[in-house]
Amino acid sequence: MTSSIRFLMCAPDHYDVDYVINPWMEGNVHKSSRDRAVEQWQGLYHILKDRAVVDLVKAQPGVPDMVFTANAGLVLGNEVVLSRFFHKERQGEEPFFKQWFVEQGFTVHELPKDLPFEGAGDALLDREGRWLWAGYGFRSELDSHPYLAKWLDIEVLSLRLMDERFYHLDTCFCPLTDGYLLYYPPAFDSYSNRLIELRVPAEKRIIVDEKDAVNFACNAVNVNRVVIMNKATDGLKQQLKTAGFEVLETPLTEFLKAGGAAKCLTLRVTEPIIPDHRAIATIESRILRLEGHLLDSGLINRALDLIVEGGGSFQVLNFNLGEQRQSTSSAEVKVTAPSHEVMETLVSQLIDLGAVPPPQEVCDINTETVTLPGVAPDDFYVTTIYPTEVRVNCQWVKVQKQRMDGAIVVSNTPQGPIAQCKLLRDLQVGDRVIVGTEGIRTVRKTESREQRNTQEFSFMASGVSSERRVELVVEQIAWEMRQIRDQGGKVVVTAGPVVIHTGGGEHLARLIREGYVQALLGGNAIAVHDIEQSIMGTSLGIDMKRGVSVNGGHRHHLKVINTIRRCGSIANAVEQGVLTSGVLYECIKNRIPFVLAGSIRDDGPLPDTQMDLIKAQEEYARLIEGADLILMLSSMLHSIGVGNMTPAGVKMVCVDINPAVVTKLSDRGSVESIGVVTDVGLFLSLLVQQLDRLTSRYQVAQLV
């Protein structure tokens, strides 16, 4: 028949499953029937011959997958971008396809040798010719997409593939006539699905389920209103019929064994140019630099994994390996993302790992001015726990008051530029807030191998485990607390009421009395139950010595609240002789500052409890300043809140019987933080015993 539509096919003269380069090939090596393959290929060939012109490229020995001509290249008008196959098993096809395109008069574009792109298997034109859908993630690299936009003068929309079964875009995605789309959403990441939904109206999106997807229903050939595929369920056929399409099924099971079907076996070589299309690629690339012990710390692997898992791709431009044991390594990595939005997210995460742009790249950060009090510009940079520096007037300026989840405000003073963290609620009209991620770096401590592996009393590496010997962990914490006290440092304790319930109150009180604690943070509850134990001998109505309920004990906490309220404050109760022991007593007697942050569930509350949440946060932050160690004792909400306020470099220990609590704190990423899964009363008892041992050793050493 006469038709303006032409396809390129290759007879399966040498087809077989000779190797494994996708999940469909596993278990199918040399299990394909050549006769059935020829029969099924002929079925597809004749269906297309009745509706279009079919050209043939000669099959070649040694390249059994040449039958899948969709991967020969990408055609638009008289231009073709030749494929660069990812796997060496298919790279032998390239010269044969190139020869065919040249002989047919196409202008052939060739990508850089090490930049994979697998043709119309991973690049599909919207059937109205408005844009090009381009896949990446398994066989084609994102960095190839700008070349497609430039050479073919068309807008490219990048889609990230997530399911290894659908390793090419055409295995799970099929644009149809009149702007319809047949596709399998679980094959894509959330960004790609959102992009699809923005470009294709809901009424034109035909979604297939997994049953149809694994039969390669999306690997279909569309000729006008006819859709040719391997197999479809009745439900899918009805959806297509409702949209005005005729479905033709033709068995292609022999080719499914190699991971292909109707679309894979064809390449449309008559793709008309639409006059009003434009070369656009939303893809963005940046060069970032990493320094440190990149290999043995795993930093380079974490960075590259983060890029790929976040929807980007990378190219390592330079890698300089440290020559000596103490030498650091450096790497320059080109990061590519499908959009500015994804790039900003990736770079923010890489900055957390210590990545920075090359010095010559950025001379100044970008800022926008606050126009509403307490409201930052939309694209403001969100701070982390790590010490941060920003680029101002081609110089790095250290950010003051570092903390998590703030904005960075830059101001000019006679002494030079100043940058500092501010919470959103503290932003004022006129503040210059940093937006985007350019010109920002975090300062990560580079540890030597000796520090990581051989320092006897180095603070434990970050992590959480309920299997570590608690005694060993406590020994290291005790040693650290002794050092901090003797050097005039600062230990802050965040404690929950479980400390009192488990019998740890007397041990915490002793730590305060002996100078190991310089500030106490908690809620109304720990103070109430500490005072209840001191005055009534109970905690939550349980006799702390006998471990039995006391008649009427459930009222005890309210009685002690009333007593303290009558005194006017905890300090007044101590002064009047009402409160004579306990954690809060020791704080008052030893002038240790404390903050009790209130909540909606508090009884009373005590007169010392700060019920203004913002003021309580401010007072917490003030007492955290200058801390060398924060000891978090069985208080999930207060511990997490304190963790978010604390910059990197402050050692943190979270003790809780619930592994989820210590994991939450460990997830901050600080290398100075550890979690101890154990009973907090037992922990405090062991801690006091270990401090006693250290004191005894010190006294013996003094005598000697």
C-alpha cells in the first residue's frame, strides 16, 4: 500500500538469547525457538506491511539483538542520532545501523563515545510532534538529552525509569495519535509522573496495570488509530476502544524472552518535523568538588549514590587520590539533573556531604529580600547542623548561630559581611535571605585513619545498636564527661520523667551535685515526678522503694504541684525547706540553670514551667550554646527538639529503651552522635559507677 509512514525492521536470522543484559533474559539463554521467532516476526511484519512501508536492514551474525531496530537510533526529519549502546554485547550493532542511515541519506549525529543513549528505545516523540519524551536510568544517560534537544531542535522532557524490568522507555510508555498516552506509572519516579500529568490531560492518559505491563502492552506500535501489541487484557482493549483505537494483537513471546516486543522490533524512520517546535532541555548541570578521605570513608560512594537515587546522573571529571596515609583525596564531579527543582534538591544534599563548587565558579550567593515578617522567599536555602560558609564578595564567610532548619540572612556591616542562621519566625522585612544552593558549603571534619581506628578513648562513631555492650559505651561516656568537667566544659542533659520512674533520679541528682551537668532541659513532667518522689516517696503513685502502688497515690503528683504553686516557685520551695532532695533540688542548690518546656497535656503546671512554646525554644537554644556534650535521657520529643537546635561538633548521646527514638537522633547524620538502646535507670547507675572508678584511679595516680 501507499503510505507516508515507514518502519525499519531486521529479520531474526541470527536472533537468540545469547547473554543476559536485562531481567527478561535471565533463565532464557538459548531457550528461544528460532522457528517460532521467525513466525512471530513475520506476523508483525505483515501487519505493518498492510499499513505502512517497511524497510529492512540486513541481519548480521554475532549481534543477535540487532532484530530490535528501535535501538538503532532516533530519527526526526532527515536527522538521526545514532545509538551508543550501554552494554558491550550490543555495541557491535552500531556500525551496521550507521551504514544503513548514511546510505539512506540521513544526517547522522554521533554522541561522545562513553555517553550511552539507546535510540528510540529511550526516546519517544509525542505523536503530535510537540516534544520528545526521553528516558534515563538504566540504558541511556541524562547527559545525552541536551544533545538531542540541540541536534533535533526539539523540547526534551526527561523521565527517570525506576523498575529494572522496564529498562527502556518504550517498554512502559507509548505515545499515541491525538495526544493520548499508554503507560505504566510505577515504572517512573514521582517527579517523572508529575511531569507526565502536567503535559498529558487526565482524559488522554491510558494507564495499564502490572498484568498488561509485564506482557509489554506498552511496547506497542501505533499507526494512526491502530495499536499493534503482543497481548492485552479485555479491560485495556476496552479503554483503547473507548479512546477510538483499534487493537491488533500478534504473539511475540519469543522476543519477550530477550526483553522486547512490537515496538522494540521496529523503528519509525518517517517522523515529520513540526515547524513551531523549539530546542529546549530543562536539564541542568553543575560541577561540584569533594575533598577528604573519599574512598575509605565511603564519601565518594555516598555522593554518587545520592545523585543517582535522587534522579540525576554524574560524570567524574577528575579524581586525585591521596598518595600518603594521611593525604586527602579530591574529586570534581559533573552533576546533571532533569530540572532546576531536582538539581537544587540534589545539591542541597551534596552540600551536606561537604561538596562545594570550584572556587572560580561562584563569587556571590543569591539573595532575596524578605517582604513579609516571618516569611522567607520561596527558594530559601534550609540550613543543616553542619558548620556552613557562604560566598560573599568572592570570600567565604562563616555562618553564625548554626542550627538545623533555619534560613541564612546576610548583612553588610562596617567590619564586613555577616551571615547568620535565623528561624523563619525571626525573619524581618528587609532581611536578605540566601536562596538556591550556589555559593554555599558545609565544613566537614576530615578524620585521619589513626583517629578513626586507634584512638583508645575517641568518642564512639555514630550509630545505633541494642547489641553493643552497654558497659563499654558507658565507660567511654564517663571518660568523656570527666574530661569535660575537668576542663571547665559544658554538659547539657535533656531528661524525661522515665528517668524518675526507673529509679535514675538519684543518679542524675548526684551527677548534678558533683559538677558533671551544667544545664538541664526537660518538660513539666520530669520536675513534677522528681518532686513527687522527693516529697511523697512515690512516682506516679508507685512507692519507689517497695515498687508497689500506694493507696491514693495517683493524686500525689497533683498534691506536689499544688505545694510548689503555693511556694511560688521551685527555688522558693527549696529555700523554705519544703523540697530537700532530688534532681531539681540539686539544680537550685548548685545554681545549675534549667528550662521546663510545657505542653498541652501538662497538669498544673508548675510555676517554673514555660508554657510559651517560642520562649521555651529560645531558652533551650540559649542553654545549648557552648555545649560540649548533650546527654538525652528517655524523652523523645524534647530530645528530637534539642537535636534540631544543636550544630554539628557537639557530642550527643541518646539513651532510650525504644530503638525508634535513638534512630531518629542518629538520622541527623552527625558523626559525633550515638544511640544507646537500654533502660535509662540502668544506664545512669552504670554511669555513676564508672565515674566512681575513674575518680578512684585518679586518686591512686595522685598518690603514686
